[in-house]
Amino acid sequence: MAPYIWQIIIGIIALAGGLGLGLLIRRKIDKQLVQNAQSRAESILKEAEQESRNTRKEAELEAKDIRLKAKTETDREVAEKQKELQAVEKRLQVKEDNLEKRIN
């Protein structure tokens, strides 16, 4: 019976060693998974920040473009109105001159 006891003891020791080794391996795997998840989270965060900066820059450029177009259109309208006003002033001046000629 003694050989069976040694076999049982060796089996128990092997089982305990296997469980201990399994736990160590599992902890190592878990640690690696956590590190990978943290690394991926940091990468996603950096990508999101960069995308946010790019979107902001695009919006700023679009706003500048809209302001420039509005200013250009306003300047064009002002120039057109000034031309119209000058034409009206010229017609009035001609009428005044004609009236003065008639009076004299």
C-alpha cells in the first residue's frame, strides 16, 4: 500500500503545482490583456483628439471662407450702389445745368 500512498502524494503535489502554474499563467495573460486594452484605449483617445482638432480646423476654415464670400458680396453690392448713385447724381447735375440754361 505504501506505493499507492506515494503515488497519491505525488499526484496531489503535481495537481497543486499544475494549479499554481496555471494561476501564474492566467495572471500573466490577464495582465497582458489589461495592458493591451489600455494601449488600445490610449490609441483610440489620441485618434479621437486628432480627429477633433482636424474637424475644428475644417470648421474654422469653412467659417473664414463664408466670411470672405460675404465680404466680397457686400463689397460688390456697395460698389454697384455707388455706381447707381453716381449715375443719379450725374443726371441731376445735367437737369440742374439745363434748368440754369433755361433761366438765363
